[in-house]
Amino acid sequence: MSASGSEPKLLIPQLKPFYDFVEPLSWLLIRLTVGLMILPHGWPKLMAGIEGTAATSFLRRGLWVGIAEPMAVFLILLETAGGSAWRSASSRDSLPPPSRSKWPRS
């Protein structure tokens, strides 16, 4: 934003109708990108199971045996459930982008 508090200067002013059209889709694009990037990390861990994930991800690196399996469960849930949550998050507008119509006009 500029110092006067008005809207930011558009990079290509001729594309203002396009910018206005894609602005509401920006959160959807971010959610899809993050979810689809995390899901491939969690899927192999889910398929390997708790013991396999603990052995390959933690025990091989020298993590204490007693904490490897709980950490594996946490990691599997975080990456698989978090990565697949993009579907539910993208279907509702929990964090909509700020509306330009609510901004003060100068």
C-alpha cells in the first residue's frame, strides 16, 4: 500500500478486470497448493505404518526408541490429514480475503 492508504498500484493496470475476477480465488489456490504439496509426504508414511515410519524416519537418525512411535503417529496424522484437509478447507470460506468494497475510498 502507498502512504496515503489507498489501494496498491496495479502492476499492469489494463488487467484490473482480471485481477478483480481472480482475487476471490486466491485462498483456494493457496489451500490447494499447500495441501497437494504436503499430501505426497504423508501418504508413504501412512502406507508404511507406524513401525515402518518410526524405523525409517526416526530410529535410523538416532531418536530415542520410546518416543519414535508416538512421533511417527503424530507425523502421519499431520502430513496425511493436514494434506487432505485442503479439500474441506477449499469448499468453505473460513478465511475469505478482505473485500475491496469495505476499504475506504479516497
